[in-house]
Amino acid sequence: MVKQTDSLTRFKPNAAAVNADYSTRNALDRIVRCLFAEKLLDKSKIIIGNNHREALYPLAAGASSLRFENMRRFPADTFINEGNIWLVAADGNETPIIDHERLMDAVRDSLDCQLNEEGVHHFKRDVANSIHNDRLARRHRAGWQADIRQEMAQRGEAHFTLWLRSHHGLRDAATLLDQWGALEGHPYYPTWKSRPGLSDGDVTALSAEFSARVTLRVGALRADMAYCETMPHVTNIHRWFENAFPHLWPTWCEWLVNQGQRPDAWLPLPLHPWHLKHWVRTHYAQEIADGILLPDGPELTTAPSMSFRTVLPTVGDNAPFIKLPVAIWMTSEIRSLQAKSIHMGPRISAVISAILRDENGFNGLLDCFREEAAWHFRHHERKDDAEGKFLSVVFRDTSPWARPDNPLAVTVATLFTELPHRPAPLVSELISLSGQDPQSWFRHYLSVVVKPVLAMYLLYGVALEAHQQNTQILFDEQGLAQGMLIRDFGDGRTYAPLLRARGYDIKPYRWPGILPTVFEDDIEPVRTFVVDACFVSHLHELALCLTRTFAIPDHVLWKVMAQQVEKAFDELRPRLDPDFWLQERDHFLRSPWFTRSLMSMHLQQYTDYRVQHGLTNPLLSA
Ligand SMILES: Nc1ncnc2c1ncn2[C@@H]1O[C@H](COP(=O)(O)OP(=O)(O)OP(=O)(O)O)[C@@H](O)[C@H]1O
Ligand SMILES: [Mg+2]
């Protein structure tokens, strides 16, 4: 339990100003949040001052402590630092913690985690890189905001989302919104913007938050040196590609014919320009020399999405997203596109499509960006899947955007991002357009998201990774949620016994050393995927954002969420085994919510990729 005490009154505020810029504080706040959520520091040792905002944390040595001037605690062990932090020595002397280096130095001996020098060093370095990139992005954002403000003023439009609706088609608006929402990055990851190895010029030229346009080269991979996976309706890859990229296909064929090659003997292979220059030309030099890979094909202009490595061609109303490997470390991993994703993306897409057809999209609430086709390099003699993880591609169909009702497709992260013309999150504009109070708006939002996500999991054992970046919400003109679109199935987790019981099947991908994603015995990893992505990173963050933006009493939105989760369970009950229903209801409504320990894994240099911690279930507070 958190102790309430008056003892803080003995600490006098230090006269020295704590002078840190926004990005430095951003990093500090993220680290503080992870320290308590991941139990790296023991939250039961926090001593709360009598103004309920000041907090003191005794450090390991016993003599010194940390003093947080203004810390708020929300359900789910969420500690949000909103003020200055001080290191208090035994004699009462205070020094300000002005950056992450000092904070890490102060807490490192108190952390409940095995540390080594290198892990701490890398962590500090990646946080520093995030801070630097965050500053660059915010500088760019100021100019971008001003441009949009001016355009809105010229057209006499007072609402950003209405301006988008009236002057952009759904596809362009969705692209702009996705790039707009890339500013903040992963909500609480302490190295949220680190891109080690990229120059400032590369960061600005290639990242979504800089409204970048990226020109790919569409090379060619010898067809007999590739493994292809497609959804069942794609029977001829070349015809499928021609249909998906009608502008590009003739140019690509002509480029090959001019070199005396037969296009049918090759597969188009889009290459990210950074990856081509810094990785492919050196790491696949042999394949290039052997004539297995022709990298210098025609160009294709694209807009990078929030995930950086998935891009959308700017020409063509129906061109699919292109997901690519880029050998850059981002958040928690080097962004390869491994064989598992190539094999499983189209397979999971096929299963989800069939379920959505049979369930009528859960009353039209859910649709998905299907991964129709994917391929990776696999040498026809060596047959080593691992060789292709940096020479691969996934194509993701955008047909869910082809809708007659003209909704606005907003990537969830964008809801949290500041409007161009007002210092308020975009979600506040949607709420104001709806004319509803935030609680009612949120209730409606939950009714769109919770039911399909829980139904896919409880009925079919399919975990949708509905986190902020993978999910788009369709909003009508009144700012109300109408449905959700989900993407990114390559690492998707499924529970095979449930799928089979309902007449579906999925072939797992197996390779030595690769963690399986089709589970047979325990459903826990599948549940955790749903809880971590949809409940912790998405719904919890939205409740938190609305609670803070509208100064709603702490427990109110959690109560609304608990009611909606209960409602979804009640509706699904007749179709579920009673014991399973009870067990799962308990997990979502009462048991700790398990989520990935992002900071701990980073500090331990990813020696284990499945470290997780249980957060106090915030729905209990309702
Ligand atoms: N708000 C956010 N929440 C989660 N991830 C975010 C967010 N903003 C940016 N990102 C970035 O998006 C990526 C999310 O990782 P994830 O594995 O879901 O996507 P991906 O497989 O790289 O791409 P895609 O979703 O296009 O298939 C990371 O690179 C992360 O840094
Ligand atoms: Mg993703």
C-alpha cells in the first residue's frame, strides 16, 4: 500500500530552477512510469505528502531519497510525474534530477533487476537518441502546425477533422493522420524514438512524423530463390502484382526486358532506400554478384506510416501498403521482416477474413488490412529461412478504406496527438463535435472496440494486436466511432484448439530458435497479447488521456470500461464453455493485466524477449 504521511513537509523546495526542455522531461516521465509499473522500484515504498501530489522514495542505501514535486497515481500502477524531481541527500541537501542520466545514476542500485554496465550504458544512449529525435520532430511539428493552421484559416474551417474530411479523400486523410500521430511514439517506452545509426538527415527524410515521402527502388529477386506465401485467392503472383500496381508493372517489366531478362522468372522486390544503401549492398553483395538479386529497379514514391518501415505508395487509389525490413533498431528490436511473418501474415489474414465473413464483421464493427501476398529470399539449395529476414516484403491490401459512407480513419495514436490549431489532443475535437460528454463518447468508443476484440479472442482464439499503431478507428461526421480496422498479423498469436473447435485451421510456422505463435497448450500468451496491446496500450491510455484532459474523477472511466467489458462477456456467454467464460472474465476484469516489461528488457539487453509484469487491474478500481 502507498503510505500517506506528512513527512514531506520537512523538505523545503530548492531555490535552483530545474531547467529541462520538453523532450528531456518526456524521457524522465516515461522512465518514472516504467520504474513503478515494471516493479523495478517498489511502489509500496512511496511516501505520499499531505498535498497528495508530492512523493518521496527512499533509495537503497537508505541515506538518500528521491523527491517528486508533483506525481499523480492512476489505477493500473500508473505513476505520472508532472513536476520536478530532486535527489535528497542524508543532510537534506537537494540536487535536481535534470535528465535521464542523473535519474538512472540515482536509482540504479535500487532497481530490482540484474544489471550490467553495458546494459545501463546502452539504455542511456538510446534514451539520449530518443530525446534528440523528439526535439527534431517537435521543431518540425511547429512549422507543420502553422502550415495547416493557415490553410484552415483560408478556408474558414475551425475544425481540423472537418478540414481533413472536406479537402482529402479517405486514403489521403488516413495517411496524413497516421503521420500526424507519429509524433509521440510508443506511449510509455523510455527509448520511444531511438533510431541509432541514423543521421539527423535520414531521420527527417524517412520518418512519418516529418511528413516524409520515401522513394523505394523496386528491384527483382529470382523467383526460384524466393519463398512466397499468399492468401488463397491470389493464384498468380505476377497478375496480382500487375493488378495492385498497374502504373509500376509495365516499367518494371521493361527494365528487366532491357537487361535481357524474362519478367516471369523474377519477383518484384521493393527496397527501402536506407536499407538498400546501408545493408543490402553489403550483406547481399554475393547474391547481387551471382545475379540472384537485381537491386536497381524503377522508383516508387511512398509515404512512410507510423511504424517507419511500412509505407503507402502515393500514386494509385488501391495500391497496397508495403511492409519492408529496415535494419534499424527501433523501440525493442531491429526491424527485420523474418520468415515467420512472411508465412504467417497471409495465413492469419485468411483465417480472420473467413471469420469476418461468417460473423458479418461482428455487425460491421471490424475489418482488417489483409496481408495478401508476401515473399522472402530463400536460396534454392541452402534453403535457409534465416537468410531472408532482411530481404523480404509483405503487401497489405487497403480495400477496407473503400467505403461509401466516407468515414475518417484515425490511427489510435493520433487521437492523443495535439491538434494543429489548439493545444488539445485530437480526440477532444471529436468529442466536442459529437455533442456528448466524454464519458458517453468513451462508452460508445468502447462498444466499437471491445466486443470484436474479445469475440475474436474468446470465440476463435485469435489475438488482434490492437495497439495504438496497429488500429484505425473509423469516425462518422459527428465524431462518433463506427468501426475499427486492424493490421499487422505477421507476429499475431492464435490458440489452435479454439480455432479448430469452430472449424478453422492454421498451419504454424516452425523454425529452430524461432518462438512459436500458434499455441496448443496454454492460452495465456494469446490472452496477454490482447491485454497488452488493446487493453494496456490502447484503452487504458485513452481512459487516462480523457481523465486528465477533462479532469474527470479518477475512477469514472474505468467504471465505464468495466461495464463495457462485462457487457461483451454477457453477450458472448451463450457461445462459450461456462468454465472458460468464467476464467477469462476473471482475467480481464479482476486479475492483473500482464504486459511487456519494456524498460527491464532493454536494460537486460534483450537476453529474454518475453519478460512481463502484472499491472493492478484498473477495472477493480471501478
Ligand atoms: N503509439 C504507438 N504505439 C505503438 N507503436 C508505435 C507507436 N508510435 C509509433 N510506433 C512504432 O510502430 C512500431 C510498432 O511495432 P509493430 O511491430 O506493431 O509494427 P511493425 O510490425 O513494425 O509495422 P506494421 O504495424 O506496419 O506492420 C514500432 O516501430 C514503434 O516504435
Ligand atoms: Mg504494428
